[in-house]
Amino acid sequence: SILLALDEIKILNWKLGSLFDQEQIQKCLLNTVWKTEIAQLIATAGSIVRPTIDGFIDDGIDTVVNIGSQVAMTAYSNSILRALPGIFQLKLRENLNRMIDNYFNDPDNVSCPAPASSSGDRFVDLR
């Protein structure tokens, strides 16, 4: 689930011309976001595909590494399956929220410039 809170004052202070600028509309919309956060990230895993590893110096090393990974998967696959939901809920969610905060704290992503002044015309012909 995602929390998204908008700043009503920024919405009310929008300049209409800024919203008509197609290159700036995304930044103007994002400028109104006060807070956004992934509140809950739930994942379930039913099974894990056993990895195969190749491309080492020779086939003998490939065989040894593959046997080692199969032994590790046999020993720890149930523990990994039980731990995955917690990893998603805690670590992955935390990292995603940090990335979202960094994005919204960068003025290049969320600045809403004032509309360009007109060439002197006071009216817009909407025909």
C-alpha cells in the first residue's frame, strides 16, 4: 500500500500556464506531493528456482560451484522462503522509500516554473 499526501496550498497556487506546458506538467504535479511512502510491501514466494552457474575457467570449477550452490539451496531454501516476506517488508520497502524521498527532494524533478510571459496578447484564441 502507498501513502500519498498532497499539499493543498501548492495546488491552489498553480499557475494555469504552467499546466499547459507539456514539458513541465509532470514536475508541476509532482511539486504538490507533500509526502509519499510505501507503507506496506507484501510478497510471498512458493518456491525458489535452483541456480545454475557456468562460465568459469573450466568445466571442473563450474561443476564444483554448481554442486556447492545445490547443497546450499537444499540446506537453506526453506529458511530463505520464510525470510523473503520480511526482506521485502523491511529492507526493500525501506530502500524504495529512500529512493522516492531522494527523487522528491531533487528540485530538478519537482520544480514548477512560472509560465512564460506572453508576447503581449491578452487573449487566447481557442477556436
